[in-house]
Amino acid sequence: MKFTSRHLLLLLAVSWMVTGCAWFGADRSEKPASELVQEGVAAYDRGKYGEALKAFEQLKNWYPFSQYAILAELKIADAHYHLKQYPEAVVAYESFERLHPRNEAVPYVIYQIGRCHFEQIDTVDRDQSTARQALETFQRLMRQFPDDPHARKAEHHIVTCLQSLAGHEMYVGAYYFRQARYRAALERYRTVIEKYPDVGHHREALLYIARCEAYRPVDASAAQRTASGP
């Protein structure tokens, strides 16, 4: 049979595939699942969360059906959390809860999702979406697992979330009050009374409600003059 360049290329391709597969196989055989989990746990315990993340990601990707795969998924989320990579941690925790809804770690996972949002809460003069997300997550934890220790830990964080949300309403209300927009300010202060009555702003909100009620006729008159023109 005549040996052509086409045959040569085919042999080279087959040879590359064989050696390539052997190379990848050798790389994996050097670190079995048990070794990767030991490396990951050891690095995690030393606070080397970047190293732990790498080991657990290799474990998850190389051995997705091993007995350590679920542990790897959870520790990937934990490593992201400790690295303050909160969006990545939320994605990993939510994936864990979705894939393993009956796992005993689910209460902890929900708590950690709440903590990820909680750690991103900004000052009261800024957007409070993370405070709302944290609050909703902690409240969900308490509804689903009221007797779990993590639910009891969430109670303190819920109070902090409510304080932040109430503080934001007070801040915006004060802005409107300074602008003599008493109707808008009144709505903010009433929100504090109705939604956040026991987090430290109740008395101040009542005081400003009374002031807004007193000034509101002036506010209405000014609005009427503006509408009617000169």
C-alpha cells in the first residue's frame, strides 16, 4: 500500500490523541479524589482559601460523581465567602440548595446566602437592595427551619437589616423635609412606623410626622401656586 502524506497526518493525529489522553490521565492519577479533598480541607483550615478553592474546584470537575463531590460544592461556596467574593458565593450556595434540597447542610446554606447579602449592606444614604435581600433570606430561613441553630443566629441579623432599612427611610424623609416637600417626607416617616416600628427610630419618626402634618398645608399651598403660575 502506498504511504501518502495523508496517512502520515492521520498517524500523527492518532498519536497526539493517545499521548494527550495519557498526559491528562497521568495528571489526574497523580491526585486522586481523596488527595484533593485532603489538600482542600488542609488549605481551608489554614485560611488559605484561594488554594482550597482551587483544590475543591479540581475535585468537583475531575470527580463529579465521587463521594466527596457534595463536600466540594459546599466548600467552593465557603471559600468564595471567605475571600469576600460574595456574588460568586451566592451563586454556589444557591446551586447547592437547588441540587441538594434535602441535604442536612441546607439551613446553613440559606444562612450563608443571607450573610453574603448582609456583608454587602451599604450605609443608609445608599441603595438598600442588599439589606432587603438579606432580610428576605433570613426570614425564609426562620420560616423553613425555625428550630435550627442558624435560624436563631439569623434573628440578630434581621434586626440589623431592619435598622438599616428604617435608617434609609429616615434619611430620605429628612431630605424631603429640608426641601419643604412635606407630603413626600410624611410618606417616608409613616413607612418607618408601619414597617419598622421597633428598631430605634419610632419616636423620631413620630416627631417628624407631627411636623410634616403641621407644615403640609404650607406645602399644598406652594404646590398650588406653582401649578397656577404667576
